[in-house]
Amino acid sequence: MTTETTRDFGALEKQTQTLMSVFTKASYEAVAPTILQPADVFLDVIGESLRARTYVFTDLDGAELCLRPDLTVPTCRLHLARHADPRTPARYCYSGAAFRFQPQGADAAHPREFHQAGIERYGDTEREAAEAEVVATVVRAIEKTGLKDWSLRLGDLGLFSSILDVAGLSPLWKKRLDDAFLRPLAFRDSLKAFASDTDATRLRVPDTLLSSLKRSDLAASEAAIGAYLEENAIELIGTRTLSDITEHLIGVAEGREEKPLDSTAADLIGRYVGITAPARTAGAKIAELINGAPSGSAAALESYDRRIALLANAGIDLDRVTFAAEFGRTMAYYTGLVFEVRAKSLGPQSPIATGGRYDGLMRAAGASVDVPAVGAAIHTERLMTATLGASS
Amino acid sequence: MSKLTLAIPSKGRLMEQTTEMFARTGLVVRKVGHARGYRGEIDGLPDVDVAYVSSSEIAEALKAGSIHLGITGEDLIRENISDADTRIGFVHKLGFGFADVVVAVPDCWIDVATVADLEEIAMPFRRLHGRWPRVATKYMNLTRRFFASKGFGDYRIIESAGATEGAPAAGTAELIVDITTSGETLRANGLRVLNDGVILRSQANLFASKVAAWSPALQSVCDQIAANLAKSVPQPANSK
């Protein structure tokens, strides 16, 4: 819905007040970050894909700015401006407009300009407790506005990394798979390619040169690459130095020594990614996978189980909660738990709230260290549509 | 009846080749009034107004529907019109104005041959230099779409107004996306195209604006021009 009439606007305002009162009662301080934001931070965090869905523009001084696509990054920046030590614990809540370009044109569920009401928690060392509290607070706020038919979907990006540990993979394979996991469209193909020995080298660097490179003797390796460039009359230009190039080539040489991905491990990963189950039973399914793995470990599951228990304690009805192993892969900056709240009447393409853990974001926004961070935002127009639909 | 507006490039090789090509098809394009003016007509087709416009403005005018037909490069259409396939009709490939839009890196990057390699070096580069590799280009949209289709996102675009090939050597960007015909300029600047770095093989096309005001009469004028072109500029068999 749009709020171009006073009546609609008033209804949305009233709903927002309800949400904000739940947040402030839960000790979240209300803040109002600026709408115009430097594009830099967003481009760094989200990457150039940001330009595909954000209003980025250059002002008269040549500075690249954007209309904020969400309020999470602006809230991070506000926190950094306030605290010399970014790990200082803090809780913020906000409500305000956010803007996203819609390539096929705006529609009711995907407007260009919409409102978010949300919460962010920084600096909590008790991770699962903070996560459960954020989920419970958002659900409580949504219920307070009158929506009863919500469901909750969980994912956990950290769990995938743990599964890789369990599968007993080398650091190189772990890194490759971690990267591949974030590209869902190509993931199955990558997994297949990794498990067969087809990754022939595509570089024109002679084999003898490549295998002569040694991490233990960087200076000699660098000299060898320098000599190769000279022999072939290739000029060294640009900002990447000879040592940048040499170090990468050493990594390439090491990677060629690596055996293809173990097929048991590939199978384990494939089955993990396929898991979608009620939150109560998903833990058992993952446990089953892990026990069958080469080196079984329960550590991967502990935080999952603890989080589920904490959610139940906080009054979340677990019958409405599902877990999907692959959920969250395409969401920009999350690093651990991801979740979304759906309303039955709106369907899976239009979640009314999304959130999760994003421990790396504060550093991307300028902090010198990673800062534990959990947050969530409610799409207030969608919530309004869902509550109106439910009452009529 | 109102006339059909055909825009052709106002300067350079593209203008000459367009005029020559029309002459070969039996359509003589001549300027109206002053030789330095920007209006023209086609002998025997009184319902056609010819406008001499710069290539990039032709793309904009097709997008807005302020002209019916226009001759320009596919690169400009793809770059400037996000929904090109719904707004623009590809009437005829013209067999000149060839230019490939490519990703090129310094030749001394012997450790980089594909976009996948770029992805591998991006993170170490950031660790050492404190930023993502920069891509100098005037094709911001083509670049973004191409890299997104390859799952590569760890870079920053630096908008380049000209002499893009010089950016890596000058240290203002690490790599470039630009057009090339023979690859000579790239080589002269110490650059090399990635193995999978061809974004678009572009050439001049006669384009139709689907959002312009068309009437059956104007449509038949367009068909006539297309038929003339088809006779003397055969389409490659694999053209889409």
C-alpha cells in the first residue's frame, strides 16, 4: 500500500508507534540516522551490485551519495560516530524511509520508497541470547500490531562453515566452498566440478616457473617472476606489485598440489544444503549428517540447539518455525543467524521482517575490529497490508 | 501524415559508413539546407525526416520514443537502456562499426586469465591496498551486469570519460572495461583481454523505437527501408 492519503498515513504512523513502543520498552534507544548516506560504505559492503538496486548519485562537489537502501548501515555509522570503542554495547531502534530501485517498475509489494522499523544490538558477547532476544522482540512487536498468522524461517550461515570443518576439508577447499555457497545459482555445478579433477590451469605461466616458486623464499620467487616478465618483454604497470603477483602465483601453485574435493565430503555438503525442516527436528537431521561424517563433532550443533531453546524460552511458538540450510545465502552482509518473518497472506516473496547476525559490517563501515551485531527490520507497509488483510 | 524520423550519426566514421551503406541500397541521403546543418532527407522517400544526432543521443532518443528509427552501436543501446529488449526493436545489423566491449587487465598480471582469477586476487588486493580493485569504464551498466552474471562483486567502478586504456598505467584504476576493434590500443597500453572477458560483440544496427508513435503508414515506410537493407546488407547466418 502507499500512504498518499492522510488516512493511510495516519494508520501507518499509528502502527509504527506501536512497533517503536515495543522496541523502546525492550531498552532500544530510538535514533534517526540521515537519509542521505555516503555511497562508499554501501558499495564496499554490498559491492557494485548496490548500483543495481539503489539510488546512487554524484552531488555538485563530486561526492558519491545514495538514498539509504536500509537503515542498518546508517545505524552502524551512527554508533561508530558516538563510540571510540565500537565494541561498546548498545541497542538502537529506528523507523524511517528507505529506497530501492525496482528494475521492472514498482508494484504494491515492492515499492521504490518504503518504511522500515527495526532494531540493532551491538557488542553482545552472549551470541545466541542476543539473537533470540532480537527475534522475540520483533515477533512480539508484530503481534502487538494485530498480526497473528506469522511464521518464522531460520537459516545459519555459520553452520555451513562448521559443516565444512566437520567434513575434514583443507583450508583451501574450505575457502572455495565458503565462497561458492554464497552463489546459490552456481553452487551445485561448483560442487560437481570440485569433486572431479577438471580444474586444469588456464594461465600461460610455464609449469617449470610455477613449480619453482616457494613461499619460504619470496625474494627468489619474485626475482624469477621479474625475470620471466623481462624475457617476454612484458612491462610491469599498474598498482599491483611484483610481490602481489608472485604471492598469488605461489597460492595457485599450492592449489594445484591439492587433491580434488573428497566425494564423501561433497556428498555431505550437498545433503546439508538440502535440509529444510521444522526447527524442532532440523537439529536431529543435522546431527545425523554429522555423525556419519569422517570426524564427527557436536560443536556445530550446540549453538543451533541453544538458540532454539532460548527462542522457546522467550515465548516463540516453535511450531511456527522452520529451518532451511540454504536460506540467507543471497542476503548481503549476514555472517551467522538469518531469519525472516512471513505472513500467510503475503507469500514467500514478501517477508514482513528480515534480520540476522552481521559481525563484519561494523569493520566495513570503518571500525578497526569486528563487532558482534544482530538486528532486524520490519517492512511496515507490508505489515500494514497483512494486518488489514487478516482483519477484513 | 506525420513523418518518420530516422536519426543517423552526426559525425565520424559511423556517419560516413552509414551514408555509403544507404547509397549502396539505393537510398540517397542528403542534407537539407546548410552543409553543416543537422537535417536531411532521403531521395524518393518524402515521408522520412533525417536527423543527424550524436550516437549516444540516438540511443536516448530511441529509448524515449522521440525518433522512430536510429542507427547506432548495440553497445550504446545495451548500456543506456535497462529494458532494451522491450523498448527497442533490432531491425538490421549493418556490418560496420564493429567494436567489442571487453574486460582488460595489465598484461603483467600473468596470474590472471579469467574473471574467476580476478575474484581470487580481489581479497588479497584489498588486504594490501585497502580497497577493492577499481574498474575504469564508461560502460557502468554493462560492466555491472556482466560481473554479476559471473558472480563477481568485489570491485569498484570508476567512471571514465575518456582515455580509459591509460587508467591502469596511470594508477587511477586496476583494470578496465572498454571497446576495442583490433586490440591494438589495448596492447599499446600494456593491457590484455581476459579469456572470458568479451562482454558484447557490438556493431552498428538499424534500431526501431517500440515506444515511438507508429502508424500503419509509417510502419510500411520502415518496412521499405528494411527491405532495401536486406537486399544489399545480408545478415550473418547466426544473427539473433
